[in-house]
Amino acid sequence: MISFVDLRATRERSSDYLELRAYLQQLVGQPFRFLRFSYGDELTLHVGQPTQYRSSRLAHLSRGSYVIGARASYWFLRTHVPPAIIVGDSRPLSYASKHRKPLTPEQVEKSELLRPGARIAGVDAITLGTGTRSAYGFGLSLSLEDSASLLVLPAPRLGRNRRQQLVADWEVFTPYERYLSVGPGLRWSYLSSRMATKAGA
């Protein structure tokens, strides 16, 4: 079967795994620019062409035409040179270890662990859980051509915190004035990013 996905159309509240994978393919081939931490120490990866923010307050900063945000998820960033894994977890280290060193967001931003210009070689959504009944969310797997990779894994929701359920597990902002909002749970939407900006203002 051959199908067409319009990246300028919107899609509200879906749980279709194959369609989610299709929307993610727009990232393949895009060059990595830089990573940055936003409010709440949320990891964002900027890829694609460099663009300017519309806000005059942010005119001195640039961003990628695509921005991937980890939001309410754990993340694992694997680098090739040096061979290392950077772990983003909201929980503090539960034990002292000489093999695991705490880092600040500023240290990660300045580290240059990912090579600017390296293109995204593959991207996919991962269904987390052991079956349909126990599946609890969609993860994100992204690999760069230089063997670096990013894995975003939403944490299972232990309680029914209503406020927590309103936060997406991860997001992708696109140059088509759309954003892909994934989670919480096995749901996602592809919506107008102009509406998201107005809602956050």
C-alpha cells in the first residue's frame, strides 16, 4: 500500500503507531545544529536549517528549523567520540559511583559531544511496554550518521496526577508551523504551532 502524508495538515488525538512513524520521517537527512536546555532543564535538539526566533526578546538567538524536546521523559544521548552515554533523569543519583559523574545543563551544552552538521540517519517511534494491554507510551529513537544517538523514554505514570497528564512526553516542532505532541500515554497529535505559541503566551 502506498499512502501520502501532508506535513502541513493537522491531526488531532491519534494512537496510530504507523502514522506516527510516518510523521517522524521528515527528520531524516536533517543536519544536527546544537543542543540546548530550556526551562525546567528540558533537553532540546535543534536540527535542520538555522532560523531566527520571531520574538524580539530572543532575536540574539537562533534555533533549528526542527526542534525536538524531551519534555516529561528520560533521555539517553550516546556519543562516539569520546564513547560515552549522557543520561537525563529527573531523579538524583541514588548512590555514589566513580563511573557516573553528575553534569550541569551548561556543561552538556558546551561539551560539543555531538558533531554539528551530522545528519539524522534514522528515526523511529517505540511502543513501550510488553504488549497492547501493558503498553504505556511512545518513545523516540534517533540516530546520526556519525554513530551518535538519542533515546527518549517516557516514564510510566504511577499515579493519576491530572496536572502531570497534561504535559506531553516529547515534542517535535517543524518548519511547517506544526508540532508533533506525543503522549502522555499511547496518543499523539500533529497541531498548529501558532496555536501552541498563543496558548503559552
